[in-house]
Amino acid sequence: MEDSNSQTIQKEVFGEVKRSWGWMLALGVVMLILGFIGLGMTFSLTIASVLYFGVLLLFGSGFQLVDAFKSKGWKSVSLHVLMAVFYLIGGFVMIADPVGSSVWLTLMIAAMLIAAGLMRIIMGFQMRGSKGWGWVAFSGVLSILLGIMVFMKWPASGLWVIGMFVAIELIIQGWSSITIALAAKATGDDDSMHTNTPSGAAPA
């Protein structure tokens, strides 16, 4: 009875992941590799992160403007346009001065690490009772600690902290994805074993 309840909980937790666990495993491996590569080029990764975010802001500005012009008659059109202008200015500043912008982007990266850590801890406890749930929760704790360390180092080490912790976060996320994939695979194997076992007969 207890085994049946455990299997039901695991099915609810993993859902379709049991069928596509290989993709998640491959993603985890790729993220691990990228993370280790990033550790060797923290400054370049920092600048790349700033430029990437600047480009995203420029795209966001364009979409905001298009949406504003399509929303004629809306009382908040002027605010919509103002937001687009702020996005546009922010994007240009980051692209024009990625080194200076990295200091401020450090704060955003820290907040993202802490938020990702909290979500990973919640995910881990949702998996409680499954194999590897502790590792998922532990990786969330590490992400939170990394975010706090970024705040503590700010602003002097903004040039390398972003790149270093983004790389470490990639490694943690990669390991977490591998753990979840293997746990989902184990659940699928258990289901197959019980399906192939005749009713009333004990598995060999």
C-alpha cells in the first residue's frame, strides 16, 4: 500500500518527464560543460552577459513601442511609450558601456540567483520521497548563498563576479537537471517493472 502511494506521488511529480528524461539529461550535461568553460573566462562572460541584457532591452523597447501604437484609445499609452524609452536608453547604455553597466547588472544577477534558489528548493521538496530530491533542494541553497555573496562583493568586484557566478549557476543547474532526469528515469523503470510483473506474482 505504501509503495503504491509512493508511486502515485512520483507520477504526479514527474509527469511526462519520465518519457523525455534523456533530453533533460542532455541539457544538464551541456550546462555543466558550459559552466566549466565559463569559469575560465569570467571577465568575458561578464561582458557578454551585459551585452546580452542590453540587446534584450532594445528588443523589449521595440515591442513596447509597437504595442503602444496598436493600443490607440488606451489611457496608459503614454506610460507604455515612456517604458519603451527607458528600455531603449538602458539598452544603449549597456551596449555602449558594458564594463560600467556590469556593476549595476551585478545586483540583478544576485536577485536572479536568489529567486532561482528559492524555486529550486520548492521543487526539491515537491519531489520529496523521490530519489535525488535532497540534491535538488541543496542546489537551491547553494544558489541562494551565491546570490548573497554577490551582494557582499558589490560593487568592487562587478567585473568578474557576474561571470564567475553565472558559470557556477550553470554548473549547479546542470547538476540539478541531471539529478532530476535520473530520478525520473528510475521512476519510469519502476513503472515498467510493475507493469511486466503478473498480478499476484512477486518480481524476481
